[in-house]
Amino acid sequence: MKEAKLAVFILEPFNGRMRYVLRHEGVAVDYFLCGSAFAQQQAADKIEHLAQYFEQPSEFRFRRRNGTFAPARTYPRSADPKRSRG
């Protein structure tokens, strides 16, 4: 059985402080006018609901202001890659 491809969502800073945009394949999905932690929480909730509704495994990445990425999260958790025993 072939596994479905992960839909990748990226939350990144947008045009100044306390503004974030959630993008999927370069298209803006939603905007958040709040702090970083709250924007991450709201985006994660939205992605989790989208993953359940469309039955599509999704990955959430947060791009920090310095351009680096925080560790990725996957929804649902069963879509995580399996760890090797070695």
C-alpha cells in the first residue's frame, strides 16, 4: 500500500512584528496577528482539523525570524516516519 504524500504547511513571519502567515505550496492559507507561541498553537490546531477533514497527513513547520526552521510536527502522529532500531 502506497502512503499518501505529506501536505507541508509553513508558518512564517510576515511584514513586521506579531504578524504571521500560514502557507501551503506558496499560497497563503491564513493570517495571524498575535505572538509567536499563540500563532503556532492556532496554526497547529487549524492544520490538525484540516488533516482530519481531508484525511490527508500533514506536516507543520515554523520558520523563525532568523530564517531557521523549528522541528517539524506531523498530523496525525501516525504519519511520522518510523524510527529505525539501529
